[in-house]
Amino acid sequence: MAYVNTNFTKVSESYLFVEVARRIKAYQEKHPEAKIIKMGIGDVTRPIVPAVIEALHKAVDEMGTAAGFRGYGPEQGYAFLRDKIRDFDFKSRGIDIESDEIFVSDGAKSDCGNIGDILGTQNIIAVTDPVYPVYVDTNVMAGRAGDFDGIKYSQIYYMPVTQANGFVPALPDRHVDIIYLCFPNNPTGTTLTTSQLKVWVDYALREKSIILFDAAYEAFITDDDVPHSIFEIEGARQCAIEFRSFSKTAGFTGLRCGYTVVPKELVAYTEDGKPVALNKLWNRRQSTKFNGTAYIVQRAAEAVYSTEGRKQIMENIAYYRENARLMKETFESIGMPAFGGKNSPYVWIKTPLDSWTFFDRLLDECHVVGTPGVGFGPSGESYFRLTAFATHEATREAMERIKQWKL
């Protein structure tokens, strides 16, 4: 008899965005005439920029020659990309990160889920609430979450991030081992300043905890006092792992490329207190379970750091920022508090209804789709997320519909 990993049976049957898609499909079947504008899933709409496309074509042509063909590449990523990441994303900001601390992958989502492979199941997990569902669900699958009571998992420590606390999570009132932080935040679109993030680094150092820092949206930061990397904070190399993505920065949601930074001095401990370097463990995990990101994709990612590539990509970022500004202003103009949208591509709206009722009414009466806040955790109830990744035309049309809405 074969046995199932019963931890998987504790995960909600439908991933949040699958449920959103199901409701859209059901509505569209009943109302085929409805022109639905989708602003729920954080998928980009702008084409890959020319500098990246040129590099991609060149790499494809290389693969068709005997001299340029590449087979299996290094699981950690090619040196040409890791060195660019080191120089442009870190050393240019005065951050001491080396190439062998950078691991290229097929995206931040994969790494955020897979990092648990090298962490013990006895760790106490802390997440901000609301939170990107992958952080919680992958810990449920690994057996760290405990039982679900319909609202929360018994062994996960939830840290509310709401209007009431200015979207700044309070430090845990007890010891936790692994802390998930995502700033600029998904879903709220809010940020932590350098001094606010330092509080968390200090806590982790004191408690010998590890911060898993998701910086997927750092390219959208405009405020000077908001750090782009946790490694801007003194001491973070001893307590943090950082995840980055080319998806929202450079439109790689379809190409798939990201990377994770694991400093060499970062350690976790065996049950008898022996320190173990996580850089070596993650390297071993990747070498065993991952064959590396495609060569042509890594060449495309390298072009992100070219002069033309950076210029073109920042034009796309500015395009999405303008959408976010319009969305935030629209909801504020009709008397609904809206947050985020300045340093991130997400706008987080406080609604007068529960999240799913608001979703259904917005879909039915405005033909606009967003994401119910409660889907990101219990503290997301009565909030709603919209993304700035639609076209200008679709965003303007959606906001005009909402201005005329009689909620």
C-alpha cells in the first residue's frame, strides 16, 4: 500500500488564484457579453523590452551552432549573470555580496517554497498577516503548520499588518525561528523604512532566528528611506536570506528567472546545537533537485543590466507606477481608503463589505476583477487587492466604471 503525504491534505483545496479564476469563468459563462477587466493576478502586460529580446534571440542562435551550444549549465547559475547581479543589485549600493552567495533559479516563488527543504520541521514559523499564500501553504505541506481551525494554522505565528498598526508588524511576543517578510509588501503594497527593518534584524540576531526576505518588488521603490535589500541593514548577513525576481522587474513572468542570496556566514543549528552553513546546504539542495535555469533565459536576464536594458525596463516600471497612482486616487476620491501604490504595484483597499462579497459585486456590477483580501489571511478580511499590471487603457476604463459605481 502506498501512503500519501498527509500534510498536503491540510492545505485548502483551492489555491487563492485558482478560486478567483473559477469564479470569473462561471460568471463569464453566464454573461458572455461582459467585458471583464482583470486586475487580480500580478501578471505583467508590457512586452519584454527590446534589449532583452535581442539578447534572447542572440542566445537562441548560439544554441544552434556547434561552438555556441550549451548543455547542462551550473545549477547555481552562469557566472556572467551572477557577477552582473552582484555588481548592479548589491555592490552598487555598497552591499557586500559575492557571486557564490547568489543562486539563479526559475523564480522567487519556487525558491520561497523550496527553501524549506533545508530547514527543520520543528522550526516555529512567523508570517505577516495578510501574506503571500505560498509562504503558509508550503509550510503546511512540510508539516510545520499544525492544524487548521478554519481561520489559522495552530503552529504558525501570525503578525497582523493592517491599517490599525500602520501596516508595520509588531515583533513577536515570544521566540520564533523563521520569519517571512516581504517588503514592498504583497498584498498591501506598503513598505518598511530602514529603521523599521533594522528592528527585525536585531530581533533575529538576538533570537538566532532567520529572516526570509522577499524583495520581489524592490524595483518599484521610490522613497529614499526604504531599503531595496535587507542586506543594507548591518548584521543581516548573519540572519537573512533574500529572494529576488525578474518577473515584475523585467516582465519575466513567462520567461521565468529569479535568484536567492544565501550569505556564507548564515547558519542554522542541529538539534545538538552544532552550527551548519546554509549556503552549502542550499547549494547541495539545488545541485540535487534542480538542473539550472535555461542558458537563453540567463542571457536575457543579463541584458536587464545593460545600459539600454535598464533604461527600457525603468520605463515599464514607470508605466505601472502611473496605473497604481490612478487606482489609489480613484478609490480615495470615492471615499474608500487605499494604501500602497507608491513603492509597489499593488493597491490595498479597505472595503465596506467582506472581501468575497466585494469581489462578487465588483465583478457583477463593474466587470472588474481583483483579489479578496481574506484570501491572503484572516487580517485581510474586508480588504481588497488590485494590481497595476494592466494596460493604461484597461486601468482607466476600470477606474471610470468604479467612479460611477453605486456601492
